[in-house]
Amino acid sequence: MIPMLVLIPAMVVSLLLMRWNQQLASPVLAIVNRWLRWGILAGGGAQLSLHFEWTERPYAVLFAVFFIGWFILESIYHWLAIHAMSVSPLPLFPRFTVSRGGDEWPVQARFLKLRDQIRAAGFKQVQSLRAEVATGIYLRVSTFQTSDNTTRLQVTFVPQPMGTVTVCLQLATLTTTGDRIVTDNHYLPFAGFYPENWHLDRLPCVRAFFGLLKRHRARLTAAWTPIAWTNEPLDDLNAQQSELERINTELGFLLPRSDHEEHGRISHEGRYRVWKEMFTLNYFGRAAHYE
């Protein structure tokens, strides 16, 4: 049995983590807090049931019931959110344009430190891009390349509720065999399909730039010979979006455009894939295996 003397401090810790993460927007802290919240709800529900004598079931049984109950309720919420996204006008594969305002790098200390780390690793900024995902809300991407132009880094600033911003990193290298080697720490569910020549290693819990860079370079050393990028980041990124949309329509993740008005954009199989990846990302920090 989890006593109230444990549940109350756990609730305080959960609230503090939530407030702290409103500033940091850290996926890792969010995972910790989700597990803590799940345990609090299950333990608190079981404790209240026994205290008010709603049932004579053992505490362990009640804990399991509330634990499963929260899973079901959260799953229903996520299914509704996925349906809303499917029928909404928000772009699933937004098209980017050059940011006329320049780099527009956030001024928070953690972002400035990240930029210094990127420069120290030999990357130089080459282009700033943005895509409007909702009215007045932009997804911003700052692109960097190494001096030999063999590795391209995309720094994506993702707007969050409460006005905070989180950052996702993607390292990409082309090879002599025509493959694209991608290492990133994106934490939002995608769950769709990538082209066959993409070799993606998604590490949502690796938030440190140098850790991600080390992993990417180790993959290159092991199997592939890199070649220099020759196209502009804007052209490459928009070509990626078009290719991903085409492939996911062909493979059934997305419905044909003729069915969008009646059934939405994401197929039932696609919605299940999104829900499953949303759960594994939210609670285990693990994306689908895209390699």
C-alpha cells in the first residue's frame, strides 16, 4: 500500500517538475513526470476507494484497476487528438520558405550554449527556414554544415504551450551509395514510412548535441563513405516533405486526397501507428524502428 505520506510529496514533486518543464520543455523530464503522475493517480484512487469503503477489494487489485483505467482514458484522449489532427487543415508536411528575419535564434541561455557547441564542433550556419503550421505559428529551422559539407545539421525550434520552445536536432549525411544517413532526437510521433534509402536512428532521449554527433559519426565510420551536399537546405527540405507525403500515401498511412473531406487524411492503420508511437515515446522515450 502506498500511504498518503508518500502520495502527497509525490504530488508536490510532480507539480514542481511540471512547472520546471514549462521553462525547459524537456522530453526526458516529461517522461519522468508522466510515470510519476500515473503512479499517483493509481495509488490515490486505490487509497480513496479503501478510505471511503467503496469496495473491499485488496489494495493491489484497486491499484491495477486505476492503473489500467488511466491507460484507457489517456488512450481515448490520444485517439480523439489524432482524429482531430487528421481532419484539421493543419499541414502534416508543411512547406518551408527562407526566413526573411534572419536566424532568429532564441536568446535563452540554453539555446545560446547550444549554438556555441555547434560552432565549436566545426559547423557553420548556412540557411534559416520557417514553415507556418497554424495562423501566426511558425516551425523554425536553422541549418548548419561542416566545413567539408558532408554533414548537415537541422536545428528545429518547436513552439510549445505556455509560449515555451523546445529544440530538436537532426544530423544527415549522403553517401556514395545514394543512401541518406540520419540521426536525430525528434520526440514527436511520426509513425509513417521513410524512403528505402533512408537509414534513420531516432534517439528522443539524447538531448545533448555532442552525444548525438558522436552517435552519428560512429554510424558513418562503421558502414558508409560520405559525399558533400550540393543542394540548398530549402530545396532539400521541401523535396523531403513532398517525397514523404507521396510515399505515405502510396503505402496507406495517408488516404488519397479524394477521401480527405469524408474520412480525414490519416488512415485507420496510420492512426493506430501514431497512437502506438505516441505511447512508447511518452512513457519509454522510444520511437518506432525506422532503420
